Amino acid sequence: MKTICISLLSVLLLVSCGVSRDMAGGVNELTSKEKKDGWILLFNGKDFTGWRQYNGNSVPDNWVVEDGTMKVFCHPDVKAGRGAGGDLIYFPRKFRNFELSIDWKVEKGANSGIFYNVLEEKDKPIYSAAPEVQILDNEHASDNRIDSHLAGSLYDMLPADPKSVNPYGEWNRIVIRVNRGKVTHVQNGVKVVEYRLWTKEWNEMVKNSKFKDFPGFRKGIPKSGHIGLQDHGYTIWFRNVKLKPL
């Protein structure tokens, strides 16, 4: 009887472990549930398939795939913190309503961003008409003096709770949900920002931000667009980049 019980327990543990692994998934992989729910991987962990430079045709040489991550670093010909115009976009398709999940990690003092609804315009920067979700080393970055410039914030418009972010060198997960104009940022499991696009409140936030004189923001950001990652002249790592159309 004891032998039978131990054997049954062993089977249950194996099944349980199998379910847990399936639910958790691996790095740059989708679980069976995520596949069933319609999630798609935007980064395969091996190369830059689907990605290219904003207003470009290839991936800049200061982006590499390293240990299953997309890594951007300071271009050797550019002063640290300035970026070399190497912002990336996921180009195969545009998205309107979606849930985007990205893991990110920064070096000490680093600054970057995630863009959505990106519209490519010749001679215009990626941020000319696209909202930015801030990535930052909150403790050491030079741009940490304004609340709405801290990690997880809607950059220069709405601040995120700084207690929700892990320090440099540690992984963070940001989930950006955009659905019929309603947007939320969830950082490491905590909802830190909520807002609505294309409303009077949105227009008021734009007027009180650095984007008030940006033509793209004045005429209204696009209703859909590309996902973008920023080259700001620091070392940043991205992984588990996945999206579910809504």
C-alpha cells in the first residue's frame, strides 16, 4: 500500500511539474495557453527577424543578440547617453489594440524607452508622434529628477510608482495594454499608470508636456502603428517580447 501511494504521489508531482513548466514557459517562448490565447513572439531569442532600424533597412551595429536577449549599447562613435539614431521597430505589421509584454534590464545610469503606435515619417524621430513608456535606472540616471521620467511612466506626462521597479542589473517586466484608447502600464505586476488616448484629458497632458509643440502630437498620435525600442546611448537588454492582439 505504501509503495502504491508513493508511486501515485510521484506521478502527481510529475504531472504538476509539467503543468507548471507549461504555464510558466521558457525565455522567449510561448506557453500552450499563450498560443491558444493568440499571443505572438516579436523576438525569437536567436536573431533580429522582424526588426529593423526606424526609417532604415537593417539593424544598426550597436544592437546584438546576446544570451537570448536583444542588447543595445553605446555606439563607439557617439557620446554616451546621446544615442546614434539606432531606434528599432517591429516592422512586419502594425497594431491597434493589443497587450504587449517586455522584460528589460539596464546598466547603471541607463535610460531608454518603449514606443507604441509608431508612424514612420522621413526625417522625423521615432518619438515625434508616439507615446513612450520610460525605461530608467531610477537611482543613478541623470534624468531621474522628474517623476514622470521614472521607469514605467508615460514619459513626461504621467508618473509611475518608483517602488514598482527593480534596480539596475535586475530584470523588470512591463505590460502595456492598449484597447480602444484605454491604456495601462503594469510594472512587475503593479498597475502604475492608466490613461485614455484621444480625449480632452489626453490633449491637456500633451499641452503640459515637452510634446506640446511636436506637430505629431498636436495633430493627434496615430490610431495604430509599430512597436519601437529606443537607442539612447546606454546598454539595455530586452527579452520575452511578446504581444497579444485584442
